[in-house]
Amino acid sequence: MTMSAIDFLDQWFETDILKATMSASGIIGTFLGCARRGPPTCCCTTTWGDRRRVPLVGLRPRRHRRDQQRHRRGGARGGVEIRTKAGIQKILIKNGRATGVVLQNGDEIHADVVSSSVDPNRTFLKLIDAEHLPSEFVEEVRRFKLRGSSGKVNLALDALPDFTCIPGPGAHLRGAVSISPSVEYMERAYDEAKYGVYSSKPYIDMVIPSLTDPSVAPPGKHILSCFVQYARTS
């Protein structure tokens, strides 16, 4: 889709505050404004996940831990060794092929296949010596822009938030709380980041994970996890 998130939502909705909230799905994790072309694709993808009751971005701490433990046990049965706190210093190259890695402690691990899950800049410019790559490819990777757009703020709360519009605890606190009052508010947040500064009034999406998993906070206390956009990394 080549239109902006706002243009797309204008076709279906009239209320500004609703359009502002829904446009957030189109800019999460991107360095784009909701009035820029492109975000509708992200917006539709996120909404598609919600409608199918398969959240693309969710908060299920206990389930995540169980999945990790299950994957670890399954991998061990298949002969997989999982190492934690083992940073990679470089990728070994021989005859034009990746043959293994060197860990930061000096250990070498050799393999038939090496898969990198970090970004192209780190993989090809920092973990592999330039002499092993075509010069044109290296220049293309150098021009690849990786600009951060969001930040994460976790707050320790003495008690649950108490909203004027819906006082007291309730089911509304188990969902996401969004600060996105208008389309203009959302676009102004992007304008500041576009010129290299943090948004003074950012879009904020908040959840309270301690309501889902009480073990992450002391009894009677809570954690408020905030996704903030835009937060420039440079």
C-alpha cells in the first residue's frame, strides 16, 4: 500500500481519536510518521493478527518461560548445546564459506552452517573481515540505514494506576493503555524525531505485566512497561 496510515483509516473511520490510536499499529518499530506513505502494511498486519486472535505482539511471561524450557529440553535430546553469555567475536571464513565462529573468550566452534540473527551491519562489517566480501557488497551494507525509533521504559509501581475516567482496578487495566489523543499529536511526535531529538510528547503504549504474571513484582506492587516512540538512538 502506498498511502499513509491516516489516508487509509480516513476511508473507514471518522473519529480522530480512534484514527490516532489505530494509526499507531502502522508506525510501531518504524522511523515513519502516520502521515507518511507505507505504514498501512504494518497497520493491516498487526490488525490481522488481532482479528484472528493470534496477537503478533503479546505479553505472556509464563508461557514464554515454558516455551524456552521446552525448547531447551527438546534441543538437548537432539544433541543441541545452548550457550548463554557467549558473545561472538568473529565469523570464520575459509574458501569463501563460513566455517564457524570465534567466541569472545577465544573458543572456536566449527560448523557446516553459520546463521546470524543480528543486523546486516554487525554481521558483515564487524563479524566478518572485509577481505572476504566483494567491495561493492560492503559499500551497500554501509549505506544500509539502521535508525532506532522506539524506547522501552519499565516503572516500579507502589499501586495500580487510578484513572479519572474509570476509577479503581478492573479489567481495563489488563489491556494496553495508549497515549495517542489525536492524529496531530502522533505526527508532531514524529516531527521532533525527524530533526534528531526525542519526542517531547511521545506516543506511549503501556501494559501492566504484573497483572498477567504476579511473580514479576513483590506482593501488592506492580510493573508498568511502556513502549515509547519516538526515541532516537543518535
